[in-house]
Amino acid sequence: MDLALRDLGDYIEATLPDAVIDVAIVREELIIETKRDTIVRLLAFLRDDVNCQFKQLMDVCGVDYPGREERFDVVYNLLSLSHNRRIRVKVKTSEANPVPTVTGLFNSANWWERETWDLFGIYFLDHPDPRRILSDYGFEGHALRKDFPLTGYVEVRYDDEQKRVVYEPVELQQEFRSFDFQSPWEGIQAQLPGDEKAEEQERT
């Protein structure tokens, strides 16, 4: 299988040398890295070429590497039913540099790109409906970024006096505590009824 994937990777790289930055096989999966300005052309080739036939876009997602200058990877997972194989395509980007939309190639990209925008803040250029898809109206930030606080920025509750849902800054009811997860049985120091019988049996 690795040999077939390697041949496919070499074929894609030879056909579109300006679009392919890197080809790798990781855990029996072919991974192609490309650039923002060539992503549409590469995916169109992978969809239409007779040796590829990756006609189904299964997923588009983001990966956050806060230490990098271009902190995000946009990852496209494609499936070829004709050849019974999968391929992963990666593009590096930042929040300041939008990635061209591929909704013109795959209808399913509409939802996947909206989800990636919502959760990571990666903008897709010329997307037909760039609204949040999972977060509530007025949600601040992007929840799957590594620097997004675990408590969020605001909390939501229903106010009986105002008769509406209100957003307020997060207020923790207690300070953070560290817990001792020692077994409760080991932590008991007092003698329980019946312990004296067990001690007598141990002595005899």
C-alpha cells in the first residue's frame, strides 16, 4: 500500500510541481502540503484527474500552532471511492491571510469552512455565507484556539427581571483549588466500630 501511495504522491508532485510543497506518508496516509494560492487548483486536479478521482470532501478542519508565524494549518480530507483511498491536503495560514474557498469545487465545503471560521477564526476568501455555525450570536473569540481561555470570556444566563438572556463577564464562584485524590479509605484516621475485632484476629 505504501508503494502505491508513494507512486501517487510522486505523480501529483510531477504533474503540479509549483503547487506541491511537500509529500509525505504518515501512518499509511498520503499527505500533500500546498500553498494558499494553489489550493483550489490542486483540489480540482485531485477531484478530476483519472488517476486520483478524489470526488468526496469528507472534512475541512483547522489546527492551531500558536508558536508559529503562520499559526494555522487548514486540513482537507478527501476520499476516492473509485480507487478506495484517502488523501490529506494541508495549507499553512494566519488569521491575517485568508484561504480561498473551495465551495465551487465541493458543496460540502460550505459547512466545513464555516465551522473552521467559527472555531479557529480562519477566514475563507469569497465564501458565500461566512457566518458562525456552532457558536451563539455575539460569541466572542474562537473556542478551539489554543489561547482561548477554558472559561470563555462571557457567561450566559436568563434574567427574570429583564425577561431575556444576558451576557456577563465570567465570574468564578470560588478560587481554584487543588484536590488530593488519595483514596478515602487510606485517608481515614479514626477507628471505626468493628476495627478492634480485626486487630484481635491479626494478633492471633
